[in-house]
Amino acid sequence: MDEMIRKVLFKKYRKLNKKEHGLSSLLHGPCRRVIILHEGNSPTLAYFQQSIAAQFKDIEVILKDGNDLSHLSIQSDDAIVIIRFISSHWQAKIELDIDKLSRIIYFMDDDLLDPTALQRLPKEYRKKILRRASAQHRWITAYCDEFWVSTPYLEKKYSAFDPKIINPMPSNILLEHTPMLRIAYHGTSSHRDEKIWLYEVINQVMNLCHNVTFEIFGEHDIYKLYRNTPRVTVLHPMTWENYLVYTKTQRIDIGLAPLLDSAFNAGRGPVKFYDFVRMGAVGIYSNRAPYKGVVMQNVNGILLENDSELWVNAIKTLAHSHEKRMQLAHNAKQSAIRSC
């Protein structure tokens, strides 16, 4: 690492070694448990959890989400592996039990310690990394015994810390391709109310049906609404030309077309019916114009009142009935062809 960067970042802290700072807990015995301290589910945890655990053969490994502030009893001869970031809460907690610990290890898979490496990142992301990294630099260098990294580049750059390379080791499940049913709502920005109405429906469906994904078009407010719902993709709105190409080349299984009561919605046409046909989907529609008359109940689609429970049950039924989905989608296509 560049000497100037090292001096700016670490000042008097030149090595990751508690013994240098008067701490008596350095490797006072073999570790009996390993606590991997992480922050939520992340690519780092997914790809490196197994390889980190493999460094401790025949030792119990405990995953602890750093966002969870509930009690975790640190026992004698525990080892802790910190993935990327450690909050001030956990810094203080570990300091209280520092003499119990066999060792503390810091692992990073990005260059989080050098501000100059962040210069070309987007401004808000850069500020976030700098804020979090600066809050832990001194703590890491003062309390960690070992420094683990993910690449030869980081190993060389931070050679002063005598780092160890940990290679990714994804689980078999992580490498599997899992076929999923695709549910979609492709409303434009004029359908903001419908997108908000669907939120509770989709949350319930995702809890009940683990074999489905959901995609929806939306601006940033819709992204923020759905971002923590599992298996949901929020797509940026497209021009008609791009949307036409997208829907000709993508297949979905269930299309949703809720329509709430409003003066503007009263003048809409049944275009979603044809969008769903193009994608090979069976549609679930609000039981109102313009879909009444085009959609025949349980023949070429599903008509429902705007009741969340009814929509959840209908989606769940279709998700578990391949034959019904195929028959309704086939009939919808035949209806569309006859209308040409």
C-alpha cells in the first residue's frame, strides 16, 4: 500500500495486532466457536461463507447479522470474523468481551480502506462507503489479529498486514438454476395507485408461493416500496418500441391487470389482454370495463373484484395449477386471434 495512504488512514496503527496495543487476548487457545458477523444477506456472505467456515475445521460456525441487536453471548475462545463492516454497537460489544476471544479477523472483498480507490464511484455510494469505512479504520487496526482479502491485488496492496486470500466457495444451491413462475404487472406511471394497491397482494403471495417471482415497472418510489420484498424486480419504464421488443422476447406465466375506480381509468382500453397474450401468460383482471366483455371468466382469463384476498387466492391457485394456466393462456390467444 502506498506509504502516504497508509499514514493518512492508519496514522500510528501499522499492523493488525492486538498484542502491540496492550491487549492480552491474542490467541490464548484454540477457538471453540466461530462467529461470522455480517450485515444482512449479501453477495459477499453468499460466496464466501463456506470458504471462511472452511478455515476452521470441525468447529461450530454461527452466523450473526450485525443489524440484529439482540443478545449474543460471547464465550471463551470464540473467534469472530467481521465481513466488510462493523457497526459502533458491535465494536463496543466486542471490546467488552475482548479477553474472551481467541482472535478477531477482518475480511473484505472490495478495497474499502483506500479513499482514492473510490474516486470514480457514484457520489452517494462513495460517500456511504467513506462514512462507514472511516468509522471503523482505527478499530480494525487496533483490535483485529488477522486480515483476510479476496484477491491477489488486495493481498499485494495491503501486504503490510500480512493478508490471507480467501477464495469464493459458492454452495451447490447457489449454482443451481431454479425454474420459477414469473408474475408481472406492466402498468405505466399512470397506474401508480394500482402498483401501491398490489404491494400487499404481492407480499402475501411471496410468503405463500416460493416458486414465483414478480416484476413490475416503476420509478424510484415504487422501487423503494418493493425493494425489500423477496424475488421482486422493479424495471425502469420503457418506450413503446423497447417494451414491444421486450414483451416479444420474454415469457411470463401470470399477468396482473388491476384497475381501481377513477375517472381516468374509466376511459382505458383492454390492451393488457393483448400484452399478456404476446408473452404467453394467463391474465388476472379487475372485474370492470374494459376487461368485462373481453375476458370470459375462467375461459380466457380471471375476473376479480378489487379485493386483496381474492387476488392472493387466485394467484396461488394458478401458481399451483400448470394445466389451468396453460388452458387459459391458450384460450386467450385464440380469442386475440379471432378479434383480428
